[in-house]
Amino acid sequence: MNLIVAVDENWGIGYLGKIQWNIKEDMTYFKNKTLNKTIIMGRKTLDSFKNGRPLKNRQNIVLTKDNEFKRDEVFIVHSVEQAIEKVSLMNPDEVYIIGGQSIYEAFLPYCEKAFVTKVHGIFKADKYFLNLDQSENWILVHESDRLLTQSGVHITFCEYKRKKDEEC
């Protein structure tokens, strides 16, 4: 499985239930990576989308503790194990974890690749992602040139890969 996330320089990913920036280039990158793929998210992430609607042209899987939760056009699971079972017959390269913080933390051990948009700057955050640059389990395998976005912030697209046991 893969994960995809945008982080600031402190690896912040959100504040008060929202992403702290609106960067068209990052949204295009996210769309290109996840279109026609399976995405796994938490209920709060789903609720943060426009009108709480699932993302189009993707299989949306939502992990929630709420056994009463229902939403059209999503597959609902109540545990990491249920989600893993749901995607077990799929090509793992076609599955993306998209957040939020607790979902990333729960699924990180199952992911082989991480696609990280680094937003250069520090933003107010109350949700964070593990700093992969300081992790002994992950290695940076690709980093784009620094890009100045239409919104005036610089970003870098990075790809990390889980180290194999012999690389750790």
C-alpha cells in the first residue's frame, strides 16, 4: 500500500480539522496519484470534503468507530483489519491511505511507499505526520525540484520507500 500526504516543515498536516493550505499543484498531484484507485481514510477526513461527499472516480473506504455511520458511495469498515481484508486481493500499488493523523499512524506499518508533498513554511498545526526524514525505516528515493506555486508557496514532491530489513 501507499500513502499520500502534504506536510509543512514541522510535518504538520492539519489544524482544527482542515488542511492549512490550498495549493492547486498539490491537489493536481493528489488527484493524478489516486484517480481510479482505492483510497482509505477516516470519517473526519471524509467529512472535510465538500458536502462530506466521497471523491469521484475512486473506491472510497472509510474507517470509523461509529457502528451507526452510513454514507452513500463509500465502503465502511470499523477496524484496520477489516480495511486490510477489503483490499487484500487488490494490487497494493493501487491503494492509497489519505488521512487523517490516526489513520496514517494505523496504516503506516502496512505501507511500502509514501508520497509526500513538502510545503516549505511552518503553519499552525494540531495534527502531524511522522517525520520520515528522521525515521530509520524509510528512505527518500526521489525529490522533485522546488516549485513556486500559484498561491505563492514553495513545494517539493518527495517519494519515500520503506527500507527492507537488510537496509535498516
